[in-house]
Amino acid sequence: MADSRSEAGTPDSSSDGEGGIRARIAVLPGDGVGPEVVAAGLQVLQAAMRLDRTLKLEFDELPWNSNYYRAHGRMMPEDGLDRLREYDAIYLGAVGDPALPFHVPVWGLILPIRQAFDQYVNLRPVRLLHGVRGVLRDAVAPDIDMLVVRENTEGEYAGKGDLLFPGTPRETALQTAVYSRHGVERVVRYAFELARKEGRPLASVSKANALNYSGVFWDRIVDEISFDYPDVPAETLLVDAAALYMVTQPQRFGIIVAPNLYGDILTDLGAGIAGGMGLAASANLNPEGTAPSMFEPIHGSAPDIAGKGMANPLAAIWAAAMMLGHLGRPDWEERIVGAIESVVERGACLTRDLGGTAGTAEVTQAVAAALSEAV
């Protein structure tokens, strides 16, 4: 099982020197099914703490979501980032409300956190678990097992641009993608270090044939850094070819490193071939530990099933496992993901998106029970 910590392996939390950790977690349940799946993740973390007294986690829930926006005109208080900075990690459910434009929760909460806390690595596992029936006809569990390292603070999501001549026939939108040498070098080097540690090949994704500045710049830096890692098999792919190969040859991938926008799109494709969004977990990492990292499922708020007890909690539980790995306990990350896989492989307790009839609470209880069996 891959370890989601930084290559330096330095946790954000304090340690007792004997493998124990003590950490304060800011919990942002968010909107829609967010509170339901976050509650599931917390339930599994609490089960882990009962099984291992060296895990000492404190949780503070912060009600910063779309309802907060309706009441205050913003997604979080003015001092929200200062308050979050005091925590060791952030656990996010989902944000998004049909009554609000798409960009409001993203630019009001998620992207400010990623950028202010320099969470420049978005790490997303794409792994077909034993027992999951994927959409690719011939794929079995070992064929789909990759880690996507997405640049998380620059690129197309840097928020730079302008709207010229608004409301006129000459209205023009400018969206500037930002690629700095500092930003590209650090995420690419992180990916190479991870590939070396995991003993996996690396594929870098760009669009250098059409984007003659940013794409060529990205590829050139990847080529420069690759000389420091002669032991890591590496290739460069155009993003459209990478999307094709993820479907037709998923087994060729180990570590994928990509700019912000391409990484976002490819990981949703990865979720599709690995069993669906209900299994898609994500870590927004500040590898140096100078600010808290953030962990979340990537399935969105799913307002159509909110409050019905139908949401798949496995992605949120997996994200909680990644949080433990980053905080210094990769053994518990592996145990929790193993418990998830055990439940899925048995097939008796699955939510509707995985072909079952179980609800959120039942699946959560099954994972907690499997965790106890495995210890």
C-alpha cells in the first residue's frame, strides 16, 4: 500500500517517540452528503483509536459551508485561514450547493486553503480493489493501481485573468495558466521521489504539441529532473494519449505527474475505471509540514441523495486513512484501506453505486468491524 506522506516522511503532528501521534484535526463537513461521509470517516478513526491507544486525535467541527455563505456572504470567516493554520490536518467532506454558482464554494473555501497552505501536491490513488467490478471488461485488481501526483496551486487554477468589455459584443474572457519553475520543479521532484520509493515507473503528462509555452516548459523541466533519477523508468505523454492509455493499458501506469487541470480530469477518469467516485480519495499535501494538509473524498456534495443515508462512505474513509499516513502512521493507513478492501471483496455490504443495497451507516459499521478483525 502506498504511503501518502511526504518523501521526507515528516509528520505534521507531534509524536511520542514510540510510534504514537497526537494531532488536532479541523473537520469541515461541508454540504450535501459531506456531513454523512465525514461522520463515517470519523467513526472509523475513532474505532482505530480504541484499538490503538497511541493514536490521540482531537476533532473540531467548523460549520463553513454553503449555508454559512448564505448567512454571511462568504464561505468562511475572515480569520478562517488563520484559525485553520493552528491544526495539524484538515478533514473535508464536500462543498457545493445547486443554488450557488459552481465557483463560489471552490474559490470561497477549497482553493484558498490549498494555496494559502501551499498544498502543492494533490495525491490521488487510482486502485481497483479486489471485489470491485470495474467498467473495463478485462481489467482485474492488479491491472489498475496507480498514484496521480497533481500540481495543486498553479496552472489553470491559479485564478489569474480578466474579463474585458463585459456585457458587450466584444466581451472577452482571459484565463492565464501560471507555470513557475519553482512550482513545476517541486511537484515533479516529489513524483520522482515517490516513484523511486515505490519502485514504480513515472509518466509525465502535458500538452506540449499545442501549448508551446506552458507545455514545452513543463516537459523541459521534467527532462532536466529525470537526469537525477536514472533508476526511475520515465516517459512523457500528451494528455489525450494518457487518457486513452488509462482505459486501454492501465497496467502501464505507476506514478503519474500532471499539471493542475490535467491531473483533475485524469483522476476523475481514474475514479471511473477503478469503481466510481464513491471510492475516490484525495490528499492535498504540504509535504514540508509548514502548514496543515487537507484530506477529502472527491465525489462532490451529491445533493440528490443528501440526507437519505445512501452515500458511499468509502472514499471519505480512505481519505481519513491517508490522513493518518501523512501524520506519521502509514501502518494505520494500510490497515484501514485493507478493511475497506475486505468489505468490498466480501460483497455482502455495498452501497448502490457498487451494486449493493446497504446504506452509509451499514457500510461504515462493516469497515469498523473489519478493522477490528484485522488487528
